[in-house]
Amino acid sequence: MRILTKGNLVDFFNQVTMLYGSISEYCTEETCKVMSAGPQYEYYWADGVTVKKPIQVSAPEYVNRLMTWIQSQLDNEEIFPSRMGYSFPKNFMSIVKTIFKRLFRVYGHIYHHHFKEISSLGEEAHLNTSFKHFIFFMNEFRILDKKEKAPLRELIQHFIDKDKKREKENLGWWDNSHMIIIEIASRNLTTSQKNTLLDILSTWEPDFPGDLYAAAIWPDQIKQPPIKIDSMAGWHFADLVYNPDNIKVNYTLPPENVIVECQQALDTLKDKSCTSVWAWAFQLRQLFHFVGDIHQPLHCIDRFTKQFPDGDRGGNEFKLKGNASYEKNLHYFWDSAAGEYVTNYPLTQNQIAQLVANATEIMKNIQFLISKEDSVQQILILIDGQMKHIQQLLNMHIQILNQILHHQVVTLQDVSKFHKNKLLLLDIDLGLVF
């Protein structure tokens, strides 16, 4: 934990230094005579060595003293030893918490007194992203107490609520589409191969059903009540930046994303030294589901515009007018295949028959890129070219969304028409990899 804290401390220190530097010409002895974060919160300076009794200083002087003090702490080998074999001091976490607490005050001062300048400079997205990461880190390691967060309490809660909302909304296709995908993929298997899969998947019964339909929706199922395991929510998508307005965007693809998770699942299943049936059952469920997710265009893109400077969260912020659950926003609309596939697991016999019929109808209109005989050989040992194919589809999805936006497709009818003509041709490519 100490190594992690030091590394992030240096990163946040550099970010705050850069952010404050961008507005330093507006933060002067005349404009900011005291260091504060709104009218109710004023901060005095003391370092415990040269200034033992807290003194009132201007904001620029406070920040200058703070950055000098933090740098001296980072350079102190007794606090942050750089050589192997040297231990951290007993008061290490106390020092680290003080540093983070004071960095928070700089964020508070910027938001309360210089946000107008930040916006005019086009730095709003960068500030929000930096502060959001700062807060999530603080909460993860419980570094900042509730009292210290008070000046930005509402903003912090907004970021937390927004993050939770994204985790809940990024399901990536509703059950029906995932089940159609696995139905089509399973038709490329021999009876023996299909039975082998079912034997592996059934090892998780009775907690989780072992049929293919249930396996395909498992990663979504565990996020819902009563299980509520959402720690893998970020594995369902890989948002690539779409920036038609050419605004300044501070965003990097998280290291845990659907591309990485698909590859890891493939690596496990191709590894002949792996003999864990539990691992096979886990990674098969992951692969069945995530290859479906990766073919949902709005799981592969985050649109940054003047209207959405922080991104539209894969279409979740692009609101639609309608009363049905799938008409809430553009992301929901694509997840439900424009309302075409809204049936969820478990299925009745009639619903299974309809799903099978839908899969058959789709297959009539799809020309698969490889033959059934070739795909049979790829049940567990898949060619590396498939991941390249999937990544190429990501770029295709950006072009598709670009067409939607430039044609101003905002009505349910238009999106539905576009969906039927384009999107259903993409998700069937899943049948190639099983």
C-alpha cells in the first residue's frame, strides 16, 4: 500500500501543480488575499518546522509554500527511501494524509474561485477527470475524512453517483441478444463438443444453471440483486474516444476493459497447462458474454463534444423520448436491439422456440467469413486473428456512430431502422470465435 500511495502521490502532485499553473496568473495577492475554498472554508499555513503556529497567507503564497514543502517531503530519503532495504518511517501514513489533505485544498480553491478561468481555457474536462481520480483514490484508501471533503461535498457525490450509474447501465445487450448470439455460435459445434461445454458449465450448479443461454448472460446476472457483484463492471466495455468537436480530452483507456478480458479468457482456454475446471467454467462464461458486449457499438465509444465535455458515457447521456424501458437513452436502445429483443432469462418453451426461430432467420441473411468445419476446430483454441478482427470492428463501430450523429438520427424510428440494417450484421460475427 505504501508503494502505491507514493506513486499516486507523485502523480497527483504533478497534476495539481499543472492545473494550478494554468490559472496562476489569475490567482494573485490582490484577487485571492486568503487561501480558501468558498466563503466558509479558509486555510492557514504551518509546516511544523519553519512555521509552527498557523498563519494567514494569500492563496498564491499558500500554494507556493505547499508545493515547496511537498517536494521537500518527496526528496527526503527518511520519508520516501529510494534504496532497497530501507523502511518507511512509522509516521509515513500521517505525512501522506497531510499531503493529500492539502492538495485537496488546492482543488477546492480552483473549483470555488477559478472555475470560470478553467472553463475559458478549455481545462474543465481535465480538471474534472483529475479530481475524480483523486477522490476515488482517497475513498479507496480512506485518506480524507468527511470534514475535509465538505467544501466540495456536492461535486464529490455527483462523481460517485455518476460512476455507480455507469456500472449499473453498462450491461451490454440485454439477455435476449446474448442468448441469440450463443444459439448461433453453438450451431457450429458437434454434439460431442456441445456436451463437453455443458459438462464444464454445469459444475457451477445449483448456484448457476449450466445451459448455454444462462452462461451467456452470467456476467450481467451477477451484477444484479441479490448477488450484486459489480467489481467487474469495467470489463464489459472499451470506450474509445470519439471527438468530433476537437475539444481537449483527458482520457486514457483503462487497463481493465473488454478487449483485455476477452484476450485473457482466450489465453486461459488455450493454455494446455491449465487443468482447472472452475477456470474453464469462469472464462467460458466471460468469453460468451464479452464477445457479445464488444459488438455493441456503444460499448466501444465515448463521444466527447461541447455538449458532453466529460463524454456521453457510451450513449447513456444521450436521452431519448419514450415510455418503454429501452427508450431511456441511446445506450439502452442499442442494448435492446431497438426494442426487438427484450426477453430476459429464464425463457418459457415458447420464448425458446421464438429465439431459435430468430437465430435461424438471422443466419439466412448472414454470410459467415469462415466455414463451419473451420470453426469447429476453434472451440477452445482460437486463432489470434480473431482478436484483431474484433479490434477492427471497434473502429467500424466508431464510423457507424459517426453516421448516426451526422445524420442526426435521434428518433426511435430512425435508430430502429439503422439498427436493423447495420447492427444485426455485426453481432453475428460472434459465431466465428466459438
